[in-house]
Amino acid sequence: MLNNITIMGRLTRDPELRRTPSGVAVTSFSLAVDRDYVPEGQERGTDFIDCVAWRNTAEFIEKYFSKGSMAVVYGRLQVRNYTDKDGNKRRASEINVERIYFGDSKRKEESVKDEPSEYDAYGQSNEMEDYGSIVGEDKDFPF
């Protein structure tokens, strides 16, 4: 079976990091995602999609994302049933986040929570190695 979903939107609130009784990190947040289709004479619709992330991904999101941040989320749709405090049966749909990417660049005047400039979501360095110049000192091309 195939269950993959990719969405891009803005966080509607700061993500909240919590821990399970066994110490596993979990964070939940919602993304506001604009609809592609705009009926003539109407405003663009927006969907508010709940997301949940676990372990290192949860800690990464809590550290580097905040309300208003643009994010690209890749994961799987998860539907769960539960009973609310009044005894009513409820159903919740959410995205279980597997990967998250920055959807916009950091503005210079904006102060965001220690946003990394040289690392991606997996802690990999984005710095380019300096292999020297292809063009020589006299600006002649070597070919």
C-alpha cells in the first residue's frame, strides 16, 4: 500500500515539544495550506492540517521552526479514533511527519530561533568544499 503526503504551508503556532512517559520526544503543530483552486468571485480557501513528529524530527522542529515559518512536510496520513472527555467517539486525521524542510529563507531583520545556515534537517553540512578556481591567475580558461 502507498501512503505518502507532501504539503507546504505556514505554521499556525509555535510547535510544542512534549515527552512521553518513556522519554520519547513528540511535537505537534498545524500548517495553514492554501488551496490551489479559487472559485471565481471568491477568496482562496485555506486548510489547517494537523501534524505530529517524533524523536529527533520533533526536537528539530521545536528548535528551528516557529509560528509563521514556511515548511515543506513529507510524511504519511494517519487516522485515529478516540473517545473525548464527554464519552463521544471522535476521529482525528493528521500527518505523521517523516521529513521537514525549510520552505523559505531567513530574513535578515527577522530573529528566528537559531536557524542553522549550514545544516539541513538531517544535520548534514551544506557547505561547499573549496576545490580551487578553475580559472587561472591570468584569467585564461584551461580548455
